[in-house]
Amino acid sequence: MTEMARLDALDRRIVAQLQQDASLSNAELAERVGSTGPSCWRRIRLLEEAGVLGRTIRLADQVKLGHGVNMLCNVRMRTFEADSVAAFEAFVQAEARIMECFSMSGDWDYLLRVVATDVADYETFLMQRLVKHPSVAGASSHLALRVAKYQTAIPVG
């Protein structure tokens, strides 16, 4: 694990505000956090250099983009040899429909969140891509009926 960044109260307010709306102008941000524009700008650059703040993105609505199905897929690996794990993780990185991938403890080795247009689309991905990967021994899928909570902001307080 990496060491937690040491943030003062102003840094925390800046991070919290930017997680809610990264399109704020520097002046708007400074006003919201009770600082000056130059101070905010300098702190944002330091937070970026420290790796606290990453790239700026816009979140898209997956349903409006035609990917209304969320599948949670447990994956079991055939082996944990370094080249096998690297090949699987490279496959995961290359698959745009795999939104998240967690290496797990317990009965399953990985947990994936996969988006699809419908269940048939997911089945095609599962049967023609995922389970055919040479590193994969098996998979178990779970259909998410709806999203009860979706959050991107990390608590900073």
C-alpha cells in the first residue's frame, strides 16, 4: 500500500469540490473553498504532482449510451503464474466493456463489472471472449437489477 497523502483542511475542501464538479473555474473554486485564485491553482498543481488528483474527465450516462445492463462477473484463474496473470489483466485493460476489475480474496480470483446493451450482448462477450481466454478456468455472472447507488467521489473529510 502507498502512504496516505497529508492534506490540510483547504486541500480537502478543494478535492471535495473538484470531485463534485471539475468544470469549476479557478475563481469559482477559490470562492467555494474560501481561498484565493492563485492559492487554489498552486494547491491543485501540488495535489496533481502528489497523485491525489488525477486526470479530469466527464462522466457519461451508460443507459443513454445504450449500455443499460450491468453484470457482475466472478472469474476463476487456471494458474497464478506471472505471465498468466499479466495476460489476463492486459485482456481486462483492453476490453472497453469491462468497467472495473478487482483482484479478490476468497472463492473467486477476480470480480468484474461489465456493461452490455442487453443480456444477449453480455452472453456473447462471456462465451466468445471471456471464458475463451486461456487464463480463465471459469466464471459466474450476476445481473444487477438496478443501480441503487453510484458514487465516484472519495470521502476526504
